[in-house]
Amino acid sequence: MRSKFYITTPIYYVNAKPHIGHSYTNIAADATARFFRLKGVDTFFLTGTDEHGQKVEKAAQEAGKPTQEFVDELAEKFEHLWDTLDVRPDDFIRTTEPRHVKAVQYVLQYLYDKGDIYKDSYSGWYCVPCETFWTEGQVNTEGDKPRCPDCGREVDELTEENYFFRLSKYQDWLIDYIKKHPDFIKPEGRYNEVLRFLEMEKLNDLCISRPKARFSWGIDIPFSPQHITYVWFDALINYISALGYPEETEKFKKFWPADVHLIGKDILRQHAIYWPIMLHALGLEIPYQIFAHGWWLVDSKGSAEKMSKSKGNIVDPYAMVEDFGVDVYRYFLLREIPLGVDGVFSYNSIVHRYNSDLANDLGNLVYRVLSMAEKYLPDGVEVFEERPKNRLVESLFELKDKVDLEFSSLNFYDGLSAIWEVVNLANKFIEEEQPWTMRKEGRFDDLKRFMYILLETLRILAGCIWAVMPSTAEKIWAQLGIEEEILEVGWENIFVWGGIKEGTRIEKYPPLFPRREIDD
Ligand code: MSP
């Protein structure tokens, strides 16, 4: 078993409010962190905000606010959303904090002294929204004006004195490193994509400064008063500054290297190329894994399109939570598509998922079992200590390794489907065993034994879903009369038969997930 687990999310630009895409990454990271905590692993989960750069400065100007005030307000919005979604990071880093600025300046000075950062004059095309320089050969020149090859917007021509980081010097090292570490980039398709790119193209050194003459919202370059730091070079360092780097803190020694940097596929190049090279040049260890998840697109008259402010199709996580509740939203995002691929978000798809998996399957099971317990066990639960050997119980116990394997590797899609197979088996078990007949025939001992199996099944299933649906899981435990919290009990002990105590009186509660109508 791992002795520690460090998971990070990207730090989000504070140029606009968070949307479902941001919430997806943080919910997946939170569920993973929760699962490791549940297993008793010392876990550190980091998220935060990326507050420098021209894009942020521009957004502040457009809002008519001083930049610092603007970023303070937006950072709070992100923190508030995480709190609302039951996302519980151990730290929230902001790149305008002194602890981060100090680390970035240390890195710059160190690499400059080492000769890995040098000054040069540069001309090229600059895309303001992407904060990226493009060379003559890279810009899209098909139309009347040169355009950014990434976002398609117009680019400006620039010639400047700037500082460069020697990416090219480490290209061969990186290729070799990636080849020796097949799990470094996930999913596999992304691994191949990065490797192919590195083998085909010669890396340009990375321009890591911006002249203050152009804009000044950034971290000062310690050896050049006329420059600030390129926002990506600044931002990536958050993963170590949050642990106290460059100080050799206990936290740093314990948690570095990161176990997983969870990111969207849009920022793979920065994480899989710039970041490992920066770390290697600093003499630091490389993270174990970079996991690039897919994108949520939105349904527009039957076809999938990107969310954008201009199209006015951005899905607001608060609206989803208000409509469906936090746990339903978390469940939907993690169950609907595997983490590596793109998904299409639509109101009807969430209602479908809700009705089938939550109202019909899980909600129905909980409701039936509690109602039967209230009716058939008026004197409280009778415990049957020996774990029975039947298909339902066997499958339930197989979840221990299966869910561990899937959730630990961020495969919520398969982990949750395995759990739901058991939910369905339990519903079938009720039909097959026919407790109402046992009662009619006076087979009370069989009935009590049958009820204990179902109650224990609910208890264990709730333990399995806790990482993804924490309040639903806690609610089920409370309804089963269990006083301890799931996290306190821990993954191993959840699977010890006999958690529900003798004499517990069970009542029925209103259904957890009442059925909903579908809007057409
Ligand atoms: N600030 C940089 C990251 C620096 S990390 C050192 C940045 N910020 S961002 O605000 O643009 O957020 C990008 C991340 O948000 C993506 O990598 C992804 O995690 C998430 N998503 C944004 N839109 C998304 C979707 N439509 N779908 C899924 N996730 C997406 O890039």
C-alpha cells in the first residue's frame, strides 16, 4: 500500500466564474482523495487559482476593477464552489500569495545561475487569450490575417528582448524518461500523443518572460527589473510552492513527488513537457502520473459544441446543484463517461441517469429495505454473525478489490458500474427470495436472516459510494442506525461483516431520489 498520496488539479484562471468543466476536474480529484483517505493513506489534495497574466489583467479592466480586488473576488467564487460541491482540498493556493511568489523567484534565479535561462531577442506572433507565442511557421495564415493555430483568433506581431528556458537541452532526456515510465501519462492515447510529438518535433526553448512595457500583472523576474514571469512558468510551480518549496519542509519531504496531476487534455503539453523538464533542471523528482481527462461539451440541437461565453452555452454548476443536489451532480459527472474521453452534457442525460441509476436502482433498494425492516423487524435487528455464502454476498465482497483497483486509478466509470451491478443484484435478491412469502408462511428466522443480509448489503454499498456521493452514503448509514462516520470506520472495516448492531430499530424514510419527469 502507498504511504502517502498527493493529487493536484490545475489552478484555474480567475478571468471568469467557474463552470462545469472546472467542477469536473475538482470532483474527480476530490473523489480520488476521499478514496485514499478512506483507505487510511496520508493524503494531500491541492487546488487553487492562477491569478497572473494578461488575460486576467484584461478581464479586471473590463470589469472596471483594480486587478487585485478582481482576483480576490473570483478566487473566493472558486473556493465557494468547491465548498458547495463537497470538494475538500487540503490547501488552496493562489499565485498572488507571497509563498508562491517566493518559490517562483527562487526557481528563476536558480535556473538562471545554472545557465538554463538566457536572454535573447525574439520575434513572433502572440496570441493574447492563449498567452502563447507562435513562430511564423506555426500561425495559421489561410485567411486575411494571421491567426492562432489553437484558438483561431487574430495574433499580434512582436519583437522583444526576453528570457528563455532551455527546453531543447532536455528533449532527449524527456523522451528517454517517458519511454522508461509507461504510466507517466494517462490515458494511453495521451502518452502516445506526447511521445510522438517529442520524437517528431524539435522543441523550441520556452520564452518565460514578458516585458513590463506590455503589461505588468505578474511575478517580477529577480535578475531583470523590466520583466515579469510568463504565466505558465509561474503557474506550474504551484504544485511545489504549496508544499513549502524551496524550504525543505516536512510536507515537501513527505508528499513530493506528486502521485497524480489531474488535468484537462487542453493543458497536456505544459504538464507533460515543460513541467518535467523544469523539475529535472531543478534536480527534483518527477511526478508519478499526469492524467489528462476529456472535455465536457454541450448539446446543441443534436451536435456537440464547446462551451463559450460568446455562445452563451456555459453550464453553471450552481444551477445543476440547485436542481439535482450535490451528490447527483457528482455521480453523473463520474458515471456518465470514462475520465479520459469527451462527454456531451445535456439536461435530459442527467435526468435519465438520475431516474435509472438513482431513483430506480439505488433509491428503490434503500427504500424497500428500510420499509421491510420497519415492518418485519419490530423488535429491532437480529445479528447473524456468520457471513452467508450466496451470490449477492459474494459479489458484494468482490467489490472490495474491484472498487479499490478502479477508484485508485481514477476509473470511476467502471468502479461505479461494478457497484451498481451489486445494487441490481440486491433488488433481484428481494424478488427471488420473496420475504412476503416467508412472513406469510411464518418462516420468521429465515426472514430475519434475509433482512440482515440486506441491511449489511446497504451498509457496505454506502461505504463503496462514499468517495463519490459522501452525503448520500452518510445518510444511508444514519438511516441504518450507525453512529460512526464512514471515514472513521475506513475501507478495510467497512467490509467486516456485522457492522449493524443487535437491536437496532430501523424506520423507513422518504425515498432518497424521487422519480423525475423528463422535459422534451
Ligand atoms: N491556469 C491554467 C492551468 C494552470 S495549471 C498549472 C488553465 N486554467 S483554466 O481555467 O483554463 O482551466 C483549465 C482546466 O479546466 C482544464 O485543464 C480542465 O481541467 C478544466 N476544464 C475547463 N473546461 C473544461 C471542459 N469543458 N470540460 C472539462 N474540463 C475542462 O488552463
